[in-house]
Amino acid sequence: MKIPDNQFEKLLALQSAQEIKSFLALRSMVPSLQQAGKLRQHLVSTGMAKPLRLGIVHTYTSELLDPWLHFTAALDQLSLNVYHAPYGTTVQEATAGSGLARHKPDLTLLMLTREDLHPALQTPAACINATERQEITEQALQTLGGLVRQFRDTIAGHILVTVLPAQNSPGLGLYDAMAEQSEAQWWNAIKAGIATDLREGLSGVSFLDMDQLVMQVGRDNFFDSRLWYSSVFPFAPDGALAVSSAVTSVAASLLLTKAKVIVVDADNTLWGGVIGEDGMDGIALGPEHPGRAFVDFQKRLLSLQQRGFILALCSKNNPDDLNEVLLNHPHQLLKNEHFAAQRVNWLPKPDNLQSIAEELNLGLDSFVFVDDSDYECSAVRHSLPEVDVVQVPARPTEVPVCLDALARLEIVSLTAEDLEKTAMYAQERMRRTQREQLSNTGGSIDDYLRSLNMTMSVRLDDASSVTRLAQLTQKTNQFNLTTRRYTEKELAGMITSKRFFVYHFSLADNFGNSGIVGLAIVEQSAANTARLDTFLMSCRVIGRMAEQAFLSRIMSNLRARGIEELSADYIPTRKNVLVETFLPDNGFQETGEGSYTTRVDSSAGDPGEDFPITIEGPDQDEHI
Amino acid sequence: MSTFKQLQEIMASALELPTDAIRESSTMEEIEEWDSLGHVHIMVALEQAFDLYMDVDDFAELDSVPAILQYLAAENAA
């Protein structure tokens, strides 16, 4: 269904891609091909877009997706440059000189059919017995794994694997759900196998489950048998749009500045109504409409927290009123411990956002601001254009999904650190309290640091942490000497290379374990010289001397390997002024603009002794 | 808007051409961008704009602006 003309006029009046995207998502509106073209032109004329180089390897027609891909890319503030491999080629493209390799894709999309995995997956399955199924499954996984591995070895950038879902209902029809030979259950088992293989065996590869997209738009709207039989193109317009949207969302989450913090308002956002006026019994929050929509929205926010985003609260309210809801409302799901920072006061929201950014040590361009008020949304858009603003819809029924269309909230990996992030910020609040108490009784910073009982664990060339390490290079902006971004694949290459030393550390203390928060990459340039390619640290451990301790342990490790001189550079960015003097402060001599060097063997003293931190590792045999 | 004007806009958008590149007499042969992929986009866009369900066997015959206009008139779509 195309968008009615009166609504389409409204859409064209919106200025930001973000607003247009939520407008479409909230009303479940699908633009026609012509409308998508107009919207794309409108978006290109209004917004700044980041280039996206997409490569598509396909065993069915993919070129017909182009107008949809260009449209959804524009919605995600990306400008698309797409390469379609020649029809019928797959492995041929997984070579260094192929058209795909020359395209230098940021993202390679593999569009495969079940048949490509195993011919038996395209035949009636009721007669295939359990043993045969097991064999077919194993062969299918092997085929796919082998194919993806070939691309991983030859093509840079992220890889997104898709398998076209069944276009028809199962062979056994409605009985399939009950059948021992259920096709649907078999397919789910195969998908689980694909996910496990890709997650555990390959870096920088994700699986996009197209069945989810079929569920979203419905099988009848997803496929068009006319185009399938006449052009080997399976998708109806709604399906083409859903597929394109998922693909460009993955690209956006890889290419755009990562979102890290979701700052939510309280009144008419976490619940319906205004606590200061309506009181505990008056706000809409609970099992009855419209309160149920707000309970569901809070569940959605908790899921986003588990995806690794930090929640913060920013509300114009009396703190006591608001706290009463957080503590005592029977249906309030988000409690004090879920918010890494809170600003409940009457100050302008842009000021509050700035102070939250300072408290969390995170840049405002990693903020998503969620508020129902026109006034607050435009105030933040105006004073802090780097913040992504999402206005909470006025209709409660639209509230639960209001963040679903935000591509920057999609993730392509999930690490242990992501799951525990908010807990780590809560630990940080406790550290701050301890520091204030010590300071009030006359204690020094050193007393405070020693009171934490910190232990740093340094590891070298640890391939099992490659996801987290890549994430650190992608996300760390402030404490980062060179801001070089690396993919999992590139890092995996450095870890296995003899020439590179990839060090990381995690930091534990009385309050908890930080997980992996620091990374250094050293490249050996000759027998006795090396270059510090990357030195970065997550902001949540700043101010604990961890950076000096880490550098010192790296130096002693390099010294033991015969390195006598270490060069390093500082590449200034808009955000890393924090480390402008880190190198000279730590004994490096300037040799040119931003270039430094230091004698490794002249570093005085026994490293570790001067720090309020016990340092462990790396084991000498860790270097591969 | 006349049916031709509507068609002109739909085709120009589907083929990524300026509107005046589509003339009342244009045929698939004359316009380079009107290839088999472009043709499918025109058909899909026509269905959406005129609220039609088209038979895939008709696709091949609709290879010129006059043929499409005639088809739309016959379907009472205009």
C-alpha cells in the first residue's frame, strides 16, 4: 500500500531522516516505489550522508533491490554505492582480483537459497528420516561455512549472510507444527547451527534471519511469485523494503558513530501523565490500557540495556516525586540501579545532557535523547545537534516501538562487557562515593587508589577477545592516541602475525571487574625497534593510573624481547585532546610533528612498584 | 493530471531519467535505461500508482508508452 497523498505531503515537510524513518515505522507505512524515489531525493537534498560501499553476491536476482536499497540507505544517512556480482558466481568472487574485491565493500551481502546449502533442502522433506536429516544438516553447515570462510579470507569489510526463506507453507501444511518430521523445526535447527558456526568460528560475519522479516510483513506481502517465476526475483515491494532496511541498518550500525547512551524523560515517556500533578495513583502504568503500553516500553528499554546501551534519566520533576515511583510503584520496571546517571531537576535539558556526558565520560554524539515534549526535543536538536533526538509519540499505543527504527541501536555483536555495562557504571558510582568519603577525612588520591585494591591483568595476542578488541578500536574516541579503527578480521590478522604484539588489559578492584578496557598494538619494525600503532583505554577506568601501569608493563615485556627503541605518534582529533601530552608525560621525546620516540631499555625502576595496582601477565608464551 | 503525465513521472522515477526523456511515443528499444530490470520497476510502480494487479504475461507486451497507455485505458485505470 502506498502512502496516502495527504500523509506524503507531511512526510516531505520533515527535515531529518530520523523523523521520516520514525513517521513511517510508527504508522507501518510502506512508500510505493515512486514515493521512495521522491523521499530519497528529498533526503539527499537535506542531509549529510556517509558513503556505504555494498557488495552483493547472489544466486537469485538482486539488482531489482537497488531502488529500495538506495532509499533505505538514505533513511539511515548513508549514500550507497552498490556492486552486484555477475549472476551465478559465488566462490569466483572470493578471490583477491574479483570485481567484489576491487569494489572494496564495507559490507558484503551474501544472498543464498536453501538449495545452495544442500539440494535436499529444496525437496519434500517428510520422507527424509532423522539420520539423513542429521547428515544433510552437517553437510549444509559445512558448505556454508566453507563458502563464508573463503569470502572472509579474501574480502575485507563485514559479511552479512542471508538464506532465502521458504516461499510456500510447509509440505505437510498446517500439520507441520505437530509433525515429527516438521520442516519448520528442521530449518530452525539449521539456522541455529549457522549462527553458532559463524559466531564461534568467524569474525566480522553476521547472519541476518530473513524469516524474521517474513514475520514482520507476512509471507503474502513478502514474496511475489510473478516476479520469482519471470525474473528469479522473489520479493514483493514490502519484502524488498524489509530486506533493504535490514541490510542498511546493519551497515549503519557498522559505519555510523556508535550510540552508547539512551537518555529518557519520565512523564509521558516511562508512564502516561505527570507524576507531580497526577500522583502515584493517577499516572498510567500497569496492566490496563493505556498503562500497559508504557510497561511494554520499559521492557523495551531493558532489552536495549541488555544490548549494551547505557540508560540515563533526565526529567523536570521534584526528585522526591520521581523517586517515589522508582522505589514504590508496583508496575515500574526501571529502578535506580538501571540508570547510570540521573538528572531530576528544573535545569534546561541541554545543560543536563552535557553534565551527564561529563559524568559518564562519553561524547554527546553517542547520545540518544528520548522525550515526548516538542519544546525539549527542539531545544536539544537546536543546542546539541550531535545528539539523536527521538520524540515519544503522543498515542500510547505507538510508544513501545518508538525506538525500533533507530539503526544506531542495532548491534552486530554482543560481548560480556555489553551485558554488564550498567552494573559497571553503578560500581563507578560507588567508587566515587568512597573517594568523596576519603577526601572528606583528609585522604589523598593515592590513599583512595590504594584503598581500591586494584589488580590489572595484561594479556598478549588473545584471539578469544577479538570481538571486544575490535569494538574498543571502533568505539574509543577520547583516550586514544591514534584513533585507528580496526575490524575483527584485521585484528585477528595482527594477533596471529609474529610482527604485531596485541596487548590488552582488564582491571579488577573491590567493587568489580571492568572487563577488557585497554588495548595497545605494537608493530616490530626491526630486531630492536618497534612502533606503537595503537594505545587506547576506555574512559570508565580513567583516573586510576591504569594507563601508566599498562604502558610500563608493555615496555618491560618489549624489553624482554630485545626491543630497545619504541616510536609512537599522536594523531589529534576533535575528541582526543585528553591524551595530547600522554607521550611526553611518560618519557617519550618529540622527534617531529606528533612523532615521538623513547628508549625502552632506559625505563628506570621496576615496573609495577610505583603503581597502586598489582599487575599480572602477560605470560611470555602468549605471543603466537 | 493526464494519464500520460502520470505515466511520464512514474517511468522517469523508475528509470532514473528526467521526465522529458519519456515521450508519448517512447519505446523500450529507444530508451537505453529501459532494460529488463527497468521494465520490472515500471510494472511494479504502475501497479502501485494505479492500484492494479497485472498479469505477468502482459509484462512483455507493455514495451512502449502507447502500449502501456492503451493497457491502462482498457483496465479503466486512468
